[in-house]
Amino acid sequence: MSKVAVQPKARGGGGLMWLQGLACGAMVALVPAIALLLGVLLAPGLAALMLDRQPGRPIARSVLLCGGAFCIRPVGALWSGGQSVDAALGVLGDLNNIGTAWSAAAAGWFMAELLPLVVRVVLEAADAARAARLRAARAKLMEEWEPHAPPGQ
Amino acid sequence: MAMPPGSAPPAEIVAGLFVVDTSNPLPLAGGGVPAFAATDRRTGRADKMALLVATHAPARPRHLQVPLNPIEGMLTPLAHGKGPVIGGETGYFVICNRPPGPPVSATLRPWPESALFDQVLRPIAQALVVLRAQSLTHRAIRAENVFQGQAGQPVVLGSAWAAPPAMHQPAVYEPPYSAMCLPTGRGDGSIGDDVYALGVLLITLALGRVPMAGQDNAAVIRRKLELGSYPALVGDDRLPPGIADLAGGMLAEDPDHRPSLKILLDLVAARGRKVATRPPQRAQRPLQIGQTAVWNVRMLAYAISAEPEPGLQMLFGATLMPWLRRGVGAASLAARIEEMLRARADKAGTGETFVDTMLAMQIVAMIDPLAPLCWDGVTLWPDGIGPVFALAHARDPATLAKLEVLIVSEAIAIWASMREERDDPASLRLAARTYRGWLQTRGPSGGLPRVLYMLNPMLPCGSALAAGRGVVTLSDVPAALEAAAPAADRAAEPLDPHTVAFMGARSDRRLTMDINALNVGDPETRLISQLRLLGELQIRFDPRPLPGLAGWFAVQTGPLIARWKNRDRRAQVAARLTSLAAAGQLAPMLALLEDPAALAADSEAADLAAAKLARIEGELAAIDSGGPTRAVVATRTGQEIAAGIGLAALATALILTALG
């Protein structure tokens, strides 16, 4: 997880949570098989949603998006298989479906953790190169105007 | 003997015209100063002589700075200037004609009265008339300085220009009030002093011997003051009647009582002229002041001035007033002295250290209005203060200290106020104030050296760098410094305070501003002013290269070069300065060092560079302190990229599903 300080929860977040809960509840009531299937397949993402306390939940978002990309085919299979709980359990019984979805979710988590480090390395390298150029320019100026130039830092 | 242009004249040539042969001295010809044979280069005539001016006894500026037409019966100065080296020092010479024969003192014999009138009195009086017309005096009339070519010819007055007035006169030829002064402090005096000396000369030649010979100067002065000059000189000797009558008047103590030159030139009037002068009342018993037995008030004034300590004790004692009242019948004088003593008692405790000295000076002037200024044992006429100052500055610190107090106290003005009927007190007051102003001027161009050179327009510069190099005018300064440069301390400024004071005294208005700038404490400004001054002198007087002096300046110009802020520019200026110094031209060096446009451009570029540097520093500081910000940005960006990849995967999956 990122070490960035967790921002205090924005006001109104509670209301959105209630709306999401209401949507989830409606979904469970209306299409319980699909809800079951998605609940299992997106379980890492839902867990990330609970664990990620960062504003905007960027890790959970990445995990959900990656996991969601591999839920499309199982949901399509459930849709064409009658949308029953048994069918959902049948789809879930295919470990290939769960493994793929959870692996994608893991890849999403991994990217969310790794990419900030990569970007930081790139930024640090760029600034170091710029600082080196500036120091060279400063040394040249000080040499050219020594001893009247202000002392270097 | 044509010289190539730009080259210096040979050292043995004075004023570019007269060749001096120092191997051929002319004893007895110089009137007290060393004389050497000289030749006029234009005519080839070898009938000239060169008189060597002593270093600390300057020549007479009023006679030399304005060219004089040749005066018949007198060895008129023809030229003056630096000449050959004598005794390791560059000599300064005054050129005049060689005397036509030996001095009359060489074969002293009694002269007949007619010869005295025709061959001595008339020619000398005629020469003095010409001098007086130009407000000049001779002040060196004595048997050793009067020459005669052949018997029967008119005598010729010798030189009196190469030394301070009357400096070499024995006391016998001088009025007692001149003789009692320091030899250098007798001043130009008046033509009456020449008449006095001429009177003594007539007596000497009439007697065939120098009167009062064998007596020291103090004894001569005391005798003259005691008896009067004429009785003291003649005593029981018998003079031709015409000479006796005339000399009696010529030797009057009061110059106003001496016959005029017009009377001396009228032989009939001169022969019949007899002046009765009343000697001062003589006391029945003397008053002893120090070594002097005082018989009259004139001797009293002399004793106080010659021996100030016992003189002051006598003034404050109880014996003087009775002696004055009863001994010499000077009751009113005694009352005035008592008044002054009371005034002095009121001043006691004011903290002035010279109260008693001032009191003695005033009392002497009151007792004898003919007496010169006496100041703590230093006796002089105010117009002779310059040469006294010169000699004291070189050799007599005690006298110099007294002269300093004399100037600070403006004693000359007070002395003049005591004898208003005899001097022009306004001009002396002005002079006293001016001297004090010079003395109190701060910085290297003021103080004692400034007074020294202002009072002595022909005194050579006494700086250690210029000493012995005959630096008498501004034009001599650059060459002297060039000669001194190889052995000089390169860390010291080329113009030391003595030289600055000398230049300040000799400068014109154009140079005054730069000389005043030498008073500032900023060494850079001082160095620029010195360079400008010497460059101006080089352009004005002698454009020959001065590589030694220029190199000296080049060594000193580090702080001036440092004013350029750009390192490359500094290196360029230093290199250019080195090449200019090698060429020995000071003005281009000044132009290089004092280039306002270049300095302003350099300063502007330095400001731009400083701004750029500040910007760089700011950016570096931002980079150094930007770690947390970069971390936040990196986290956000990385997470957004991850989310973007997830979204792309989701979109791809949807599209693929939609496409079947």
C-alpha cells in the first residue's frame, strides 16, 4: 500500500456509500445470480474497496477495473445460461473463471502499487539531471564573475 | 650641440643654456655660496658663473621667478635651474655674470673720499635704484661681495640671489635689528637695509679695515644697540668728513631716518647731509638679563628676545619697573608693561601654553618698535619665516616646534598690531591667517609640509624619494619618481605626503582638485588621483616614457582592476595595463583604469549574472526540497496509469464480447 498519508474522508462519502449499498441491495434482490457471480469474481476488488482508505480509493479502482475486465465473459455465460443461482454456482465452479478474474485483480493491485514507484524514479531522474545542468551553469557563472558573484549554496 | 627631440638635456647644463664646470670652482666670487665657472652655449662666452643653492637654504624667489634685465653695476641673475650632481645630489644653480675682478676685501686699504663717492657709492646706489623700482632688495652688500675689475673702475655688486636674504651677512654689515635674527630669518627687508650695509661698506673702505673685526655677532649687536650703529662702528677712528656725515645717516637705527637713494646719488646733497640721531637714554647702572648687561631699552628688548627665560623672570620680577622708571626715565613704558602683566595674570589658567611667549613678544614690540618678531628665542622678520622654516624643518626640530606654535597662535598678526605705524597690519594679519590655514589643512597635502613649501617657492622637495634629485618645480616630479622607482618600495604609494604637499604648493588650479582628492581615505581614489596628476605632468612638461613609474603604478593597481567584476575582463585589463606600463605612458593607463562606460557595462552584466545566479539557486533549492511533492505526483500519476490500464482492459473485454 502507498505510504501517502490518508486524507480525511470527504463529507458526503457516507451518503454515497448508502447509495452504493442500496444499489447493491437492489441488485441482490433483482438479479441474485449475477450479484452472486460478480460478488465472488470481484471479491478482491470489494475487499480492496474496504481496505483502501485513500481518497478516491485508487487501488480499489484499479483492482476492480482489472478484475471487472475478466468478469464480462462469465457474466455473459450466466446471462445465456438462465441467470439462476445454480447456473451462477456452475460458472463459479469453473476455477478458470475465478482464477482469471482474481489474477487480473491482483495485476490491478500490483500495477497500482508499482507504477507510482516507477513514475517516482523517472521524476527523480529527470530532476537530478536538471539539477546537474543548473549546478554546471551556476559554477560557470561563479567562475566567470568570481569573486563578485554571491557565494554558492 | 643639437639634442635629439625628446631627450633630456645633459646634466651639466643649466636652463638649457649654460654649461657648468664643477671642476672649476671660483672662490670668493659667490658672495658666500659656492660658485663654479659656467659658459653660455649660445655665445660660447665663458664669463659666467654658476652659484650653487644650498638644499635647505632656498634661493630668493622674487628675484628669480621674474626675469630681470641686466642691471649695470650688479651681477644680475641670468637663469636658474637644475645642474650637475655635486656631493651625490643634483645641484640647483643660479647663473650670473662672473665678477670683473676680486672682491674689494681681498686688498683692503683706505680709499680716498672721492673714490668712495665715484666708484662705490654712486654705482651701487644706481644699481639699488633699479632694484627698488622692482620692489626688490639686495641684502648682501659687504666688502667680500663687492668687486672691482681694475683700480679706478666702479665697483660691481655681487650676487645675492642663491641664498636667503642677508643670510651670509656678518652682523657688522646688518642693522642690529636684522643681525639679531636667525641668519635665514632676516627677510627681504627694505632698501633702507641695503643703504645701511652700503654705509658700513663705505666706512670699511674709508678705514681700510672691517670695523669691529674680531668680535662675535652677539657682541656687535649689543655694542650697536648700546651706543648706536655709527658710534659703535667708527668709535674713535677718523673718517673723511663727507663720508662721516653721510655714513652717520646711513647707519641710523630707524630705516626711515636713513637717506634715500635719490640723496645718495646727489653727491652735493649727500656730502652735506648730516643726520643727528638721539641715542636712547642710558642707565647709570646696567640691568643683568642672562648674559646681557642691559644699559637702555633697546638692549632690554634684545635681551628678552635673545634670552627668553631670564627675560621673562625679569619681567615678572621686582627690579625691572624701578629700573625703567628711575634708570632710563621710561615711566610710561613701565606703566604699559605693568598693564600687560596684569592682563596676562587675568589670562592665567586659560590653558594656552604660549601665553608667556606671546607676552614677551608683545612687550619686546612695545619696548622697541624697531625690533623684529621674537618668539621663544626665535627672532625673525615675518618675511623671512620661509627660509627659517626650511632650515628648521631639515635640521632643528625644536625651532620647528616653536614656529608651529607661532603659526597656530597667529602671533605675526598680534605682533603687527603692536607696531601698526611700521607695517601693514592688515596684510600681516591675512598672512598669519593663511599660514594657519595651511598648517591646519588635514591630509597629506596640508600640515607642516604644506607650510614649508608654500613659504618657500624655490625649496626642493624633501621627500625621501625626491631628495637629492633637484625637484624644485612640478615639472621635475615625474622624472625624479622615475629615477627613484627601481629602488622604491613598490607597496608604498608613489606620491608620499611630502611630495603631495610639495605638489599642492606648486600646483595650479587645474591640478588642485586632484591634489585635494589625495586627502581622501579611499586608497583607490587616491591612486587614481596620483596617476592623473603624474599623467598630467608627463603630458604637460615631459612626454618621455616613464616605465619605472608606470610599472610602480601597475603593481599598485590591483584594487582598481578588481573593480571589473568579470574575470576575463579583469585579465584583459591587467594584460593591457602591463603593456601600457612597459610603454611608460601614464595617461593611457589612467584611461584604461578609469573607463566609466566599460565599468558601467561590466557592472550591468554583473547584475544580470547575479540575477541569473539567483534564479538558478532558486530552482536548485526547489529541486532539493521537492522530494515530497514529487512523491505525491508520482503516486497519483502511477495510480492513474494503473486505473487507465484497468479501464483499457475493461473496454477491450467489452468490445471483444460485443464483437462475439
